[in-house]
Amino acid sequence: MTDRGDHHVDRALLLTFDDRHVREWAAAAPLFTLYDARVTFFVCEPDRLDRDDLRLLRRLADDGHTIGCHGLRHERAPEFIAAHGAGAYLDREVVPAQESLRRLGFPARSFAYPCSARDESTDRLLLALFERLRGGVSADRRADPSLAAELHVPAADIPARRVLLGCSVDSGRGTVAYGDDLTGVETALRRTADDGGVTTLYAHSVADAHEANHVTPARLEKLLALADGMSLPCVGFDELP
């Protein structure tokens, strides 16, 4: 297991996965091991995990991967707050999910916004409960080389940067393919490898085909191999200083 006391990360890929695709994540575990990659799984609906899900998720955690929180029912924070208020959002969506994960043995020190829906007021609200938050940029930007300026966080800024923006590397959803041009993502990784710092990416299920958002094993391996070829380690959110 990763030594969580080692907080000397000065360059890394932060690869993250959202929702509740535990079986698919576990099936991809040999790929993570092959590339010595530790990733972050942001779990929603923790109360709906069955016995096998929990066994597999605990095995992933034991392998050094980070388990974070993604909400109880995957509600979009700004919309929920606008409709029901900030207190209700915490009481009904965030705190129950965080506490459920903790009861299951997962500290859940970080939170990923469902659908990357956030604003400064939601950040202030959730940073009282979590060490770090993950938002996102439009997936339409991932072919744009200028994306690197938004994704890349310089090494000196890592300790103070509590909201990290990621970009989707999903391959598709159902019968819809999202396209293969990841120029912006690859540019961000090269900048991070050359200059230090971190770049955050996210996906959902890991599968050749899936009704939900998913990254294919082939694309996932391509990204891991790209980072490995740049000597850019892949680490979890809990390993950040």
C-alpha cells in the first residue's frame, strides 16, 4: 500500500474515476498495477454498494488507490442549492454520502462534483468538509492544446490549490462515441512532465462498451503508457501535499 505519509509529490497525473462502477474498476486493476499507477475513485450512492462491491473497493484501497466522495444521489450542486438551499444540500446529498463511506472504512477526504457543476459558493461550502474538490472543464476542450493552461497546476501551487479542474477522457456513452482527439490532454501531460505540477483527468466506467460514460481499456492503457513514457507518476488525491 502507498505510504500516505509521503507528501513529496512535485509532478503527477491525477487520474480519477466517477460513480459506482466498482466491478469494472476492479477488472482494470491489473492495468493500474502494470504501470504502477494509483488513481482516485469518486464513489456516489455508497449506500447501494453490495457485498461484492465493498470487497472489491476495499481491495482497490488496499492496493493504494484513493477513495473519494461523489455525493449520495449524484445531484448537481448549484441546481440543488438553488431549489432547496445550501443546508439541505449538505444534509441530504453530501454529509450522508461522506459518513456512509467513512462507516465502510473509506475516509473520503476529497469530493468530485457530479457533472462538474460548481461555483465559488459551492466550493466554500464543501471545503469546510473536504481537503480537496474536483471540478471540470468542458470535454469539448480536450482536443485544444490551450487546455493545458487550465489543467496544469504548477508544483509550487499544489499545497494551496484545493479545487482542481479535470477533463474527461471517456471514449463514449452507449452507442455514442466521443472522438479520439486528445491533443489538449496530451499537451497538458507533456507540460506537467516537463515543468512539474499536476494534471487532473477523469473517466467513469472502464469498458469497451457501456450504457454509461466509459473509457475503453485501450484508451486507458494509452494514457497510462504516455504518462509512463514521460516518467510522470500517476498518484491519488490522498497523496497530494
